[in-house]
Amino acid sequence: HPNAAIDAVCGLRHNLLTIAQAYALPLPLIWAVASALRSAAAAGWDRLSSATYRRLNLALFTSSAWLCAAAVCMPAFAYGYDMYPAALKAAAGAAHGLTALLCAGVWVRTVEPTRSGHYMPRLVRGLAGSLATLAPKSASDDPEAASSRDGRSELALC
């Protein structure tokens, strides 16, 4: 997020911290997801059809579609700045766009459509179910109880 006021005050320090945060979480996370999907693809379609890998495909689709939009429509994402040459924006947009198309294609091939033949109800139901499971479950009163030792009853993330 380039901003002339921030760059004037912080200069190189701000730019270095911005780049460092990209190396800290997003890049290792994308690497882990891509590695997991690659190993699942090597195992075959049965593995890719499991709920875990369908969700990973949708997650990579979403992030790739967002990054494609950010690369192609950079001024809308960067305070009006157009920081990269057109060839680099086109290459980055194409790479992220093709990744998004690949992930969407794999997801469509590994999921059954609803009875009406549509996939959108599956997406909406899955998103609503995932959001509903983010809320903490009922807390256990006894920390020594078997159900509270592993923490599954405290917070569900899947």
C-alpha cells in the first residue's frame, strides 16, 4: 500500500517492513497449500475429492483471483499508483488467473453439484457452515475431563 505521506516519513524502513511481512506469513502459507495440493494430486482424484483438499482448492482459488485482480487493476489497490510495467502486470495477472482457473476446475471436478445441477448452493452452504463453526463451542467446566484435554470442544476452525 504505497502512500506518499508514509514514504516521506518512514522511507526505506516502511518499505522493508512491508516486504518482510509478506515473507513472514503469506508466502509460506501459499507454499504450504500448494505443496499439499501437489502431493494430493500425485495421490490421485480420490485424495483431491476429500473435504480438506476441496477447501484448500477453494482457498487457493480465492487468493489467486484476488491477486490477479490486484496485479491487473493495481491503481485501484494502491492509492492510484501504477508501480509495475505492463508486461510484469500481465505476466502476474496471467499466472494468478490461470492458478485460479486450475483450482476452480479441480474443485468442480471433485464435488457433486446439487440436484438442480448448480454449484453455487454448495459454495454458499459450505461458507455458511464454515463461518458458523468458527464460534467457540460450549466451554467445558472441568479442565480434567477427557473431552477438554484436546481442546476440540473449545474452538472449531474446520
